[in-house]
Amino acid sequence: MQGLYIDELTVGQFAEMSRVVGVADIEAFAEVSGDNNPVHLDDAYAKGTAFGERIAHGMLSGAYISAILGTKLPGPGAIYLSQSLRFRRPVKVGDLVVARATIKALDVNKGHVTLDTVCEVGGKTVVEGEALVIAPRRGA
């Protein structure tokens, strides 16, 4: 399985994916990450927070961005170098998260791809940032 090569990429090219966040997703993420903050896992605790209910881990949305980079753009063979993230709004159980990565710059000599990354719920940004990846080269 091979993703896109650096010479197949263009500024403005994008990919996206959508996922509905369920309780099982949040619980699995807590188990895998070790982040057992009760705002994610305990209904009674979460009711007493500013959110009034359980929210998903911010990094769960970050993982959706990672999934795009590793499976779609550039896809298999890409190497993640860095990611900035700003968490703007909470993601709640049942929210449909639309994650998108858009190429904003290419450095063909280094094989570097800079992408704007965003996750939205209901058309509102919940997470935004910038990623840097190395795209594979032909024959490498």
C-alpha cells in the first residue's frame, strides 16, 4: 500500500474524514492513552464542569488528523514530523467530527509537506493547527 509521492502533491490539495464520537471511542482512547481524566469518563463529575457533560479527549481529534496524514494525504509512507494544535471548543459524545488537512506549502527538495489541519463540529472549529510531514519519493 503506497500513498501519494511528493511529486503528486499540490498546494491546496486536501483530504478529510468524518467520525461520530461515541462513548466507546472515548473509553478506548482513555485506555490506550492512560488519560483517565474524569471529565472524559465520569458523567456525574462532568456535570459539575463548565461543559455540563462528558467531553472527548482533545487528542482524539488530533488522532483523526493523524489518520488523514497516514492514510490519505500524503497517506501510507508519510512520516509525521510535527503538529501544532489549538483546542477551540469541546467535542461531546455523539458529535460528528469532520477532520481536514490541506496542503499549504511544499519543499520538494526536502520532501516536506506543510498542511493546515482542522476538525469541525457543526461547521465550527474545535481543533486547528499545522502539520509537517515527509512525503515519500519515487524509488526511495
